[in-house]
Amino acid sequence: MEAQPQNQGHAPSHIPSKRERVRKIKAIRADIDLKRRELGLQAPSMKKGPVFYLGLMAVLAILGLSVIKATESGNTGVRVRNAKVNQAMRSVDAFAEALGRFKFHCGAYPTTEEGLEALASKEIKREGWIGPYIKKIVPDPWKNAYIYELTNGAPVVLSMGPDGVRGTADDINPAPELFAKPFHDTTWTNNWAPYWKRGYIIVPSKSEK
């Protein structure tokens, strides 16, 4: 009688069906989710399909454009601010040199009461006066009047700067040597003429060239 071959292992008594396996996997996942929620680790679930990633890319693109726009706006603001500061610097420097010319001709600076308007006035008839020395006086780039004072014979002229407050760090003052420039370099006197006598330079049109 032939011996029956012995099994090399024990076959499972029951092989779960596909439906049972799916049910058990779902039960395990549900148990894991429950434990995560108890530990505060559960994050909102969402399907990360193509729509999700396209939406995420759109959000990132919008944020990127917003950052770029904000940066450009900031740079524009800086450029405008610097342009106004440069304009105020040129103005106070021009005032200082005009005050020096006023003193060169008249022997003294305008009084505090006369102010910078004395540089543009045609009514002042001091001895030696040959004006006006400035075409007109306008506010600084921040719509504030330029400050002028004469204290103990020394002139003070400045713009209060962007904050409009005198005595702060952004005050704009002229280079001190400009007040004395007309005395150190008198070559300008050879062709000097007050503004109202200077006239206009007419540039010929292209057809006349």
C-alpha cells in the first residue's frame, strides 16, 4: 500500500473573500483614524487628485504675483521718495547760493521778516541790489514752506523733509560752503543779470536748420 505524501505546511482553514478583506482593511483604517483623532493628529482629509494640485498651483501663483506687486510698489515708493529728497536738496542748495549773491551785492542777507521771498522780489531797492536772484519761491516737494531765518547774521535755510517736522533726522539742509561760494568764485559776476532781464533762448526749428 502506497504511503500518502504528507503536507509541507498547514493550509488555512478559511480563505477570506475579497469583500471580507476590504471590510477588515476599512475597519483597521477607521481604528487608526480614531486613535489619531484622540491624539490630536488628525488632519482634514481631502482627495489629492489633479484638481487639488491645479488649485494649489493657482493659489501659489496668485501669492507669488502679490509678493512681486508689493515689492514693485515698495520700490516705486522708494524712487518717488528719493526723487523728492533730491529735488528739495537742489532747492535748498540754490537758495543758499542765491543768498550768497544777495549778500555779495547788498552787504547783508535778507532779514527773517523778508524771508526767501526777498530773493524773488522786484521791489527791494537796497544799495547794490541786482535782483531778483531766484525766479520764484515754491513749497518743497511735500507742500511745506521752506524755512528761512537770520540769527546773529547767520542764515538758516532748510526743508523739513518728508515728515514735515523741523528738527528731525530727515531735515534737508544746504551745503554750508554754498553761502560763501559767490565770494570765493566771482566769475559768475561777469555775465550776471537778474532774472527779469535774462529773456529767452529761442531754439530754431528743424526746418530752419
